[in-house]
Amino acid sequence: MHSLRHIVRRAIRSLWEHLYLNVMATLVIGAALLLIGVYLTVQYNLNAIVDSWDRDVHLSAYFHEDVGLERRFALRDQFAQRREVATVRYVSEADARAWLMERVPDIEPVLVELGDNALPASLELTLVSTEASPEAIAAFAAELQGPDFETIDYGQEWVERFNTFLSLLQLLGAVLGSLIGVAALFLVANTVHLIVYNRRAELEVQKLVGATATYITAPFLIEGATHGLLGSVVAALGLWAVHRGLVVRLQEALQLGLAGELSFLPASYLLMLFVFGLTLGVVASAMSVRRFLVQAP
Amino acid sequence: MIRMYHVHKRYGEISALRDINLRVAKGEFCYITGPSGAGKSTLLKLLYGAEQPSEGKMLVGGVDVSRLPPRRLPAMRRNMGIVFQDFKLIPSRNVGENVGLALEVIGTPREVIDRRVAAVLAIVGLRGRGGEYPRTLSGGEQQRVAVARAIVNDPSIVLADEPTGNLDGAMAIEVMEILQSINLRGTTVLVATHDAGLMERFPFRRLRFEHGKLVQS
């Protein structure tokens, strides 16, 4: 119990006495976790987008210009009766134009140049999720092909390609994450090694007066845990700043309604980041002290 | 207290100690003497477990230290006080904290540490100086702090490696008087030195080494 008190006291004292090096170690962990956090944020949002696409399979069927208004409404009502269709909405040329101008105001001169019918009218169909297998969607789209529609647009093929891209991104992220983790481990271990080096006289004396390896190592593990936890806080704050400053602005700039809301990392991911930071700090400290303990008399 | 049987210590091709057979009784005061490179410091390193012998067997306080696993080293050192020529004080800690370190590592309560530290500082003539820092002390005072740290946990043996090597005559005598008083309380004391004058003034058994061999015991 008394040893524990001495150990905690020594850890606090060392954190204060080697403030500069401790701040460095914390920032190195913070920077590494921030990089990993940015990657996790990107991946989390991409996954969320793909999930939303998978849930709401959407088809746009663009009318030929010469299809009359009555026929268009008849087709809309006909599709509304189908069991595989969840919703159907008629979008007129004017609606399409208004939608686009609202999101991309600069496009107005182009649309004026192209005339009133620059954008075709369409039926926007959402399929019920139980009917949203790639084969069922392809069959439904094939059924729509005919004299009434000019183009049938559904993003399933794109979704599949995007899923492949996402898998590659995950693999790349795992490799990059591991590399960043290992690099951070060595950087932090070397920074902590500087702290150990600064305190080598004290540690050597401790060893000579009979301190156990646990007694010598424990304060460094507490310091390492502190670096890890504070580094995680730095990373979380950095991520929040990046999210507010960069991502939100990016979202405003690209308001095409495709991505939905770009989210901040959920609590479970943040917890994972904290656990990783804690582990990184403790392992780096343990490595540095172990090196000293092997060398000291 | 100390027994050595055919102890050798080699560093590659170089023999630092050769076939040492030795016996030091409990409560004895001995000098380890000889010219530079004779093996004095190596012998002390073997005794406090910083090195292990290449050959032979050695017992310190009944414990075979010749093949002591690292995890048992702290327990052995807690029964031992070590004094170095360069004092090995921690500059960022005050005198009291330096002395109390030997008690702190074994989890002694703070109030007991404070009591013991005050007592040993009185023994080495530094009563009331616990709050000062090593840089404000003279060489002799720093060595007395080192001696206080060595005896604060009441060890059965004190090893001193050239404890007066960095001190002038008067200060060296002060430190030797303290070591002598510790010995009078029953502690075994081994002092490595080549200071003939000091050995004349404080006459005790001499273990003389030359070229790694014990030539006089």
C-alpha cells in the first residue's frame, strides 16, 4: 500500500519534472491517433452511406420528351400498385430544374442556355428492401425499358463497385493503421527513453538500494497510461476540430444530397481509440524501461 | 559473512580476478587494496550482484550470489549498503529524500522514513540538513549523505568503493570515522581503497590484490 503511494507520487513528480518530454510523448500519441481517427471517420461514413444505399434502393426512370402528361401519371399510378415498389414520385422538368438550382446555384446560366426542357421529367422509385437483391433490381429495371423511358438509372452496379472500393480501403486502412501504430510505438518509446535516460542516475540508485523491477517500472507505466489517455483526448479534440472545420465545410460545398449527414465518430470508435492510445503509451513505456533495466548494474 | 571459493572473473580474454578464496567474518572491517586495475572494484561488483563470477562460488550472508537470478537481487541488496566514490546522489532530490530512498523502495511508511532519516543524518553529522540539495553540500558532506543512505535500512554489510577518493584529508577522515562507528555497531564493512595513509590511521585487516590475484589476506 505504501509502495503504491510512493509509486504514484513518483509518477506524478516525474510527469511534472519532465514536462516538455511528457508533452512530446503525449503529442506523438495524439498525432498517431488523430491519423487513425481520420481514417476511421472516413471509413465509418462510407460504410454508413453504403448501408443507406443498400436499404433504400432507388431507381430513376427518365421519360422521353414526347410522352404526354396523362401517360406519365398513368405509369406513376401503375407502378404505385406494384408490391415491390415502396414509393413512387413524379418529378417534372420544372421540379428537376428547381432541385438542381437549389443545390448548385451557379448552374442557372447553363440551364437558361439549354432551355426549359434541359432536364427530363422522371419517376423516382424506391423499392421495398426485401425486393432489393441485385438480380431483382436488374429485372425490374429491364422491365421498365421501353418506349416511355429514355434512361433507367439505378446505382446498384455502382454500389457494388463502391463496396469493392470500400473493401480495398479497409485493407489499406488496416495496413496504414498498423504502420502508424508501430511508428508511433517506436516514436513514443524513444521519447520515453529520453525521460528514462534523464532519470538514469535515480533509477540506477534505486536498483542499487534494492528496488524491484516492478517498483522501478510501475511509475513509467502510469506515465505511459497518462500519455496514452491525454494523447487520446488530444486526438479526439483534433478529430472534432477536423470534423467541424473541414468536413462540414466540404459537405456544404458538395451539397448534392448523396452523402447525407457526415457523422462524427460514434462512442464505440472513440472508446476503441482511447483503449489503443492507452495500450500504446503503456507498451512504449514498458519497452523503454525494460531496455534500461537490462543495461543497468 | 562473506565466503569465496575459487572465484574467477573474466572479461573476454582478460582476467580481472583469478582464483580468489576468501573469508570475511561477520562484524569485520576489511580494506580491499591494491593498485589500479588490481580487481578491487570488480570484487565489490561481484559482491553486490552487478556482475556474476565466470567461475567459482561466493556466499554473502549465507546466500549463494554466484548464480543469483535477477529477481532475487533486490532482496539481497536490501541487506547491503553501498557507497561509491562519486556519491551517486540524485540531484533533483533533497538530502532527506536521497537517504530515505532505500526505505522507500521497500514500502516503508512515510513517518517511519522521516524518523529513520533524521536518526542517520544525526549519526553522519548532518542533523537538520535533510531539506538541502546535494549541489549545496561539500564533497565530504555529499559522501556522508551517501553513507547515511547506505546505513538507513540497517544493513548487515556495507561495501564502499573508494569512498574517500574524491575527498581531501580532513573530509576523508570524517567519512572513515563514520564507517568505523558503523562497524562498531556490528556491521561488516568492506572498503576498497589505495590510500595507504588512511589505512595507517585506521588499521584494519587488508586484502591486497595484484593483477586480479589476492596476494595478502
